[in-house]
Amino acid sequence: MSEGRGRFERVIAHADMDAFYASVEQRDRPELRGRPVVVGGASRRGVVASASYEARRFGVRSAMPAALARQRCPEAVFIAGDMKRYARESRRIFEIFGRFTPRVEGLSLDEAFLDLTGTERLLGPAAEVGRRLRAAVREETGLVVSVGIAPVKLVAKIASDLAKPDGLLEVRPREVEAFLAPLPVGRLWGVGPVTEARLLAAGYRTVGDLARADTPALRPVLGDWGAALARLARGRDFRDVEPFREAVSLSEESTFEYDVTDRRALETTLLVHAESVARRLRKEGLLARTVVVKLKLGRRRAPGPRGFPLLTRRETLAQATDDGEAIARAARGLLARTKLQEAVRLLGVGVTHLASARERQLDLFDSAQGQARRVRLNQAMDALAARFGPGTVTRAGVAGVARAGLTHQIKRGETP
Ligand SMILES: [Mg+2]
């Protein structure tokens, strides 16, 4: 496998803030510096959203129940957290990322892929760019970002993780296979606990074991997916950095039989679409970070099919979701801020910025119990919809949708 940089070789950086929320707190409250800080574990039932490195030394990790974190590190300072402040900080960080390349794909508030392919002449070698990026983030925000650089996304992401804390790790094209080989199979994207157990049972422990496997041998273990996973294990990850990821989106819209002005009817329609889109996300095991509302106004401005003004409004959530209620809430907010002056002809809800549900970040402001209840409710609704059709169960308030007079519904979507 010859992979010289002369050929079609990509240079991808993965930048990931170190202990992001906890670091923002330590920066803004000097009395917290050097002390174990846990964000998100303020209530007894909460979960840890972010732990400072001082707290990690005691075995505190994100997504851990707060009660366990308290047991492991009773002297830690527990903070409820302030998502608005973290989101503001995130915008500053992404602004810095954007100075190095326009091709930035955000994965969450504090991490992104940057496509540095072809920037060498302008900016210098990738490792040098990584060093400058780390310095700029530190100087301008007082926060620490670690960076991984590699020819493929998978490896760049693992490299930034291994570079932590406060580091940079570059994996050159010829080093990719050797870098991946000793890692446990669970480090590969798409390998969740179930697949991992199946692979272990079949004797594949490391990524290297998988890379060496021949495809027919993997078929009984993984089915059609085996070949793709073996390719990934060899570092052959062809996914591009996708600044907007618009291709990967789901949406549903409807054209009304009569143009609608009634706010409640519009909101009900949004809820129906939001629930439907959310159901599709859950079915695919995906979470969405950006909610898009699309609407066509009723008053024709020009002849032809495009004569009606089309508006799209979008909001990126602090938290990726597959919950219809959360999507509907964002959609209602977008509709309210549109300050409509006339009737609506078409209304749709879409989501983009999709990620695997395995990367679910825990909501700071939802108690663990509240979140678990919503997940169970969604599962119950999905099961009923699968048995009796999507119209069977709806949340309170949806019954009024008939009055909105839906006539023409379109579903769009592409999933990875
Ligand atoms: Mg991070």
C-alpha cells in the first residue's frame, strides 16, 4: 500500500478542547485553578458533563453519575454549568479554527475537523499549522486545545485523543496502519458494545487483527459491513471534511390545502414533522445538532413555481438530539422569530449536522432521570408506531393537526 504525499493525499486535523466546560470555569474563577472541578454534577441525580484533569486523577470521567464522582472525589467543586457561556466560547474557538481553513466541520461545541489539504504552500507544514492553532486558541481564549493530524478522519480523531492533555500528534500516511494496529477494535467508528463483543468472541481483539482479516472470514461476524470495517481498520477512511454536512439531513414538509395564518395550527404542524423526523433519527441511531425550519409564504411575488418566497431559518442546538419535543421547541422558536406578516403555504422541519448516537453528549440541564424517562417514552412510541403505523400515538396537542389541512407531504433524507 504505497501512500506518498504526492498522490491524492489529504491532510486532516482534528482539534478538540481539553476538559472544555471545566476549563472555562477554571479560567473564569481563579480560585478553582489547580483544584478538581466537575461540571454537570450539581444535582444528586445529574451526570458529569466535564471533569478537570485534577478530578480525572481521581477516576472521575464524563458521563459518570454525579453520585459516583462524589464518592471518588469528595473534595471536587461541583458546578451546575452554564451552557450559554460555553456556547459563546465555542463560537470564539470556531472563529479561530476558521482562520486556518474555510473547511471546518464542527462535531460538537468543542471539537472539529479541519481540512488542511493544499494549505501547505500558504500556511506551512500541517504540524506547524497545528502548533499555531494551539497557540492562537491559548492566547486568545486562555483555553487548551489538543490537535491530531492525519490523512484520514478516523486517525486524526484518535490522534487528538492520544495527544491529550495539551498536545499535538501527527500520524503520517506511512504510519497509519502501524498506528491503528494495536488499538482495541472498539476505537473504530461504528463499533458499539454489541459489535465489539461479537468481534471479541470471534477472536478479533485489535484493529490490526481486523486489518489482517480477509473479508469472507468477517462475513459471518459482521455481514455486508465486514468489508467496510476491514478497510477502515487499514486506515482507508474516505470521508471528507464536510463543512455543512447538508447532504446528510432529514426533513419533512407539507403544503397546506389552504394557506394558514393560525399560529397554533402552524405550531402543531411543526410538532408533527418534528416527531416524524425524530423517529427517523432514532431508527437510524443518529442525533442531530441543527434544526431547520423551511416555509413558503402564501403571497405570490413572481410567476412560475418559484414565485412564492421561500424562507429557511436554522438553529444549532447546544446539544445533539433525537427527541421530537426538543426539535419542535427549536422549530417553534425559529417560527416565532420569523415574525410572519402573511399566510404560510408550505411548512417543513429538517435536521442536519448529524452524528452517531454513540457520541451522545449528556445534557447538563436534564437530570439523568428525566433524560432516561424521555428515552423510554420515545422507545415506547417507536415500538407502537412500528406495529400500528406512525399516526397511532402522538404527544398531547398533536390531535389538532387535521385542522391545519395537510395535503401534500414530502419526506427527504439521506443517512450515512
Ligand atoms: Mg473535548
